[in-house]
Amino acid sequence: MSEHQQPIERLQTLIDCLQKTLDDEADCIEFDLEMDCLAEWLASGADPTLVVKPRIQAHLAHSRDCAEELEVLIAILRAEQNGLLDDIL
Ligand SMILES: [Zn+2]
């Protein structure tokens, strides 16, 4: 999810990302479509080499912003699973 980013910043992120995109690499849009699902898998302890497609892995290696977004999402899901958010929300 990227609602925390301003539209302009998000657009710039997408542009930066597309410029660096390789032929066998997912772009930001493709990554965004998979991110929620991927985060659920990874937060549940799934093996990243099994659930993360090579195209997505390539994208994460080149796009620090997207890799961080995924990490944050996984951290939130893990906290949720552990009931750590109950006290906060
Ligand atoms: Zn990206």
C-alpha cells in the first residue's frame, strides 16, 4: 500500500523505477499488484525463494523504495499476527 505517499512522489517513484526496469524485471505496477499477497506469504514464514517470482526479486533488488514498502508491510502483518497491534489500535 502506498497511500502514505503524495501522488507526485509516487509518480516520481514510478518514473525512477521504470527507467531502471530490465526486460526480465517486474515494474512498480506489477509489483504493487503482488505486494499484498507476497507480504501475507512472507509474514507467515513462507520461503521467499518459493513465493517471490524472479521478476519480482529483480525488481526488489533494483528498487529500494519497493523493497522497503514490502518490508514495512511484512512487519505490520507480523505484528498483527502476534497481537502486538491490539494494544495500539
Ligand atoms: Zn518499484
